[in-house]
Amino acid sequence: MRLSKTTTTALLASWIILSIYYYNIFNLIPFSYKFKTKFYDVQLINNVSSHQYTNFDNSTEDVLLNTPGCYIPNYESKLVFKEAINYKGNCGPRAVFIEKVSDDKIVFLINKAKLESYRKNKQNFSCCYQFVSRSTVPTFRDVRITYSPCILFSDGTITTLKEEVITVTCGLKPDKKVKNIYEDAYMMIKKKKNTNEGNSNENAWNVLLLGMDTMSRARAYYNMPFTMRYFQKLGWLDYRGYNKVGFNTFPNVMSILTGKKLEKLYGLCSPNMNHCEDHIIWKKYKNAGFRTAFGEDNLSLPDTFYNYGGFEIIPTDHYMRPLFLTGEKARGNIICTKKIPSAKHILQYASQFLDTYNDENFFGFFWINSYSHNLIHKPSLLDKDLVNFFENLPLSNNTFIIFVSDHGIRYGKMRYLMESYYEERLPMFFIWVPYDFRERYKEKYKNLQLNQHRLTTPYDLHATLWEILKISNDSIDITVPEACPHCTSLFKEKSPYRTCADAAIDKKWCGCHKLVPVDTKDTDVFNSLQLTISHIQNKSQHVETKNCMKCSEFKLKTVLRSHSYVDSANNKTYYVIAFLLSPGDVGYEATVEKDGNTLKELQPTTTITKYNTKGNCVVKTFDRSYCVCERVPKCFKKHKTK
């Protein structure tokens, strides 16, 4: 049958319109998701995007958060992040690969062409592997590992996976002496056998919590644009009013994991972290039958738990520390564990963890330090790897993914700027919510969206982790965050009138203010400076130092900035002042409260300059910020300050 010209034209037009329509829908999400989601998921992404960025977005060009209880200016638009120079360091190339054949079998694959670059004299080589395990003798700060005998292997050798961590050594044999030319380390997940603990509840919700140190929301958007675009495209939730509750990593991470009062934590976690393990949320998930995993890189910092004795007993089902104890080395901007950056080891292992327990329930906590902790690090080097990681996660439709940090940049010349006051206090916090959860719990999901534009804290995140567990197993009794009894999960709407006091955020760390410039000649600014500098001088003179060394006497060099804000509810004024002291150009940021005619310094007054290497003569590391060392004249005996 021959179609008329009019009919042909109409059909062609319809075909073009339908092609464009389905092309646009089909390309809303990355390729890895196209065959994992149902058609309604695609529609849901459209709805989430318009709902999220229109109905719930009360920000303007000048305001990041604007509720009756919390005002945060859009400091991000004025703060420029000067990234570290890219030193183009690398760990590889990797020449030996290990792949899984089954749950307990692995195969060694040698890329002989790549290995050629390591044996320049073309001599014959041999390779052997060792299994690495945590020492059976508990050690303070968990620093010991043991190695099995080194067993020879060749390309294609298959063996039983006895331990998760494996090292490979290849060497030459000139004059009967082995010369190592290649060393590498790997971590392959060894699946725990299913028990009768009930860890395959199909109605349960899994959690993957991935942390990245020293990443404010502003820094994330500035330094990791590919990841941020990916989040926006997929409808990840973005909490712009997430405020830290403590100075450094430990209090902010432990607030997420335990919800405990910080002053109590230091006692609970002594002499090592196993003494407070029962209060950590992953233990609650483990007791409920979930498989658990923990990993953190860049152990030389020291890591989050190192200063508190570490874990003498392995705290989770899967534990990455033995891998990094095989040896981390700095290469330019990155930290390598043999031929792979430590952070990429974490991403690979986290992906294995999800893949291995895709049909069971799990809680994974992984923390990356090595691409962002110090100012020499460069987060953008990990940007595309993160996108690839998130895109290719072997997700079932019941996994929450949380991408979070502890605080923003605390040191360096950026801290001289007023905007850095907010930068330090507002870490990034993003959540991926499973599609099925959005459908089944519409009200909870609506509140998750709404709370993106409310003041939130690590205590709220802790309560959220509890409620995810409660939804998974209704027989579990939820424990409210001890440090914030009135804090609830993010599944419940936060009041727009919520203040830092309501959220248990100390005045020192509260970012809910509009800072107003104040002249440095102002009487209150002058008196605040005198009060603060006097306190630092007094502290400096009582620092314990090494033999024949003492701390120089500090004097004011210059005021970097001075601002104030008013707490109308309590009729108090606060002065935020940053200044440099000499010698050493050591910088500090202080907050002073004025109540009537009384001035009170809010503790701690923290240094804002780069780690003070001029204070290396101190006995206690934490005192380094308050000391510039000088030698005591004519001293030949042990000297100790009063």
C-alpha cells in the first residue's frame, strides 16, 4: 500500500517528535543507570529536580540560608579557592593485577609489557605474593601487621584468598642476590559466611557513608565541579545549612557516629577506641545483622582515631587499616599505597563491599583524608574518580549514600578573609535517597528535601542513621543524641525558627550570623584583643618545652579583620577578630562575648595559620599552636617552663 504524501509527512513528523522526547528522557541519567531503573524512576528525577530547586529553594544571590532562626550569607560567591600546584605525582604504573575468580579464589595476571619498565637490564625476574593480616597481639594505636611466607606465582596462577590484604614483590637475581624491582599491595573483599543473624532482611535499608576531610560545601562546588554537576543531575540532596559542632575531625565525626557529648567522649574512648565502640552506630547496625566495614587512609596525619588509641580489636566485619600499614608514601599531591593512591583503594574496596553484600544488609563507613586534608592536597584530582565511583556502584534500590565532611579549611592565608569564618564552620553534606524509599515514604522524603534549607548538624545525621535502622527493624529502640536531646532525624521537618542553641551548636562554632565590620580602633575591639592576647601569652609561657628551649613572648603584629554580630534574643554582642602575633606571624581567630560591660573569650581561641613548625620544641603536640621556639642562652641542662 502506498501512503499519501500528507500521511508520510505526518508520520515523519510524529517520529521526529517521539525521537526527541525519548532521547531527552533517556539521557537524563548516566549510562550506568539506564538499565537499572524503572521508567517511573526517570519521571521521579524530573519531579525531584523541579521540586528541589524551585519549591524548596529560598536562597538568593546574597543569601545561602535565610530562616528566622539562622541567617548565613552566600559567602561562597566571594571566596576563591586557590588550589595547590599539581605536582603530577603518580604511584604506578601497575603491572601485576589480581582478580576474583569466585568468593574465595583469586587469579594473578602479569602485564609483562608494563613490568618491562621496571627491569631495565632485561634480566629474568620472579614474583611472589604474601597475605597480610592484623597482628594477633593487640597493640596501642593498632600499628602491627604480619606477613605470610612469600609464595611464587606466574601469570594465570589461581590461589585461595586467605586474607583480604595481599602484597606482591617481583625481583631479579643478580649474583644470587634478589633485587626487588616491583612492589604492590591489594585488598580483595573476603565475604563473611551468612549466619542466622537475619542479615538478609529485604525490607531493610543499607547505608554507605563516605567522608572526605576538610571539605566545606563551598570547596566542594569550587574544586569538584564534575561531582557537583553529577549530584544535581541525579537529584542528590544538598544541605547548605550543615554546621559543624567541634573544632577538628574527631568531635565532628564522633558526633555523627555516637551523638554523645564531646566532653564525655574523651573519657569513654580511653585508653583506646574499643572502650567506646558500643556507642558507635555501626555496632548498632552490626547487632541488627548488618555487615559492617570501616576504612580510612593517610595514616601519618594521624588519622581520626589514632590520638585516642585506635582500635585494639577490629571494630567491623571488614577493616582496611592493615592495607595502609603495608606502607603509604607521598607522591606529589597524592598519597600512594604502593601502585595505587590510597583514596582509590578506598573507593575500589567500598565498591567491592557493596557488590559482595548486594543481597544482604550492610553499613559501610569510609573516610578519605589524602586528597583534601592539607593545603598541599588537591581535591580536583579525585573529582572524576568520584563521579565514576558513584555512577558504577552496584546498587540495589535500598541503599542510602551519604557524602559528608567534618569541617572546612581551618589554616592558611585564606583564613585571613572574613568569608573563611563561614568556610570553616560549614562542611559539605549530600545524601542520595533510594528511589523505592521516595515512593514508599513520601512524607519523610519531602522533609528530607525541605531540611536542605534549614540549620542541620552532625547530631541530626546521627539521629537519621538511627531512624534508618528503626525503619529497617521496627523492634529496635531508637536512642536520641545525648548531646542534643531535642534533635531529630532529617526525616522530620526542622523548624525554620531553629537556632544554634536549639541544635546544640556551641556559640564558638555557630555560623548563623551576619558579620558586620567594626573599626579596629573601636573600644570593644581593642579590649577584646587585649583579653585574647593576654590569654595566649599566659598559655604560651606555661607550655612544656624540650631541653634548653622556651617559647618566645608574643606581641601583636597586626589585626587582619574585626567584625561583630548581635544576639538580640539574649541582648549580647559578639566580636570576631583575627590577628597576627610576632615573632613567627602566628595567626589566631578569637570570638569574644560582650554581656553588659563584661567581656568573655569563647574557647578555644584557635590558630589560623599553617601548622606551626616554629613550635616543634613543645613536649605536647597540642601546645604547638601557642609557641614559637627559641633557645635558652647558656643552657646545658634540661629546661622546663613553669
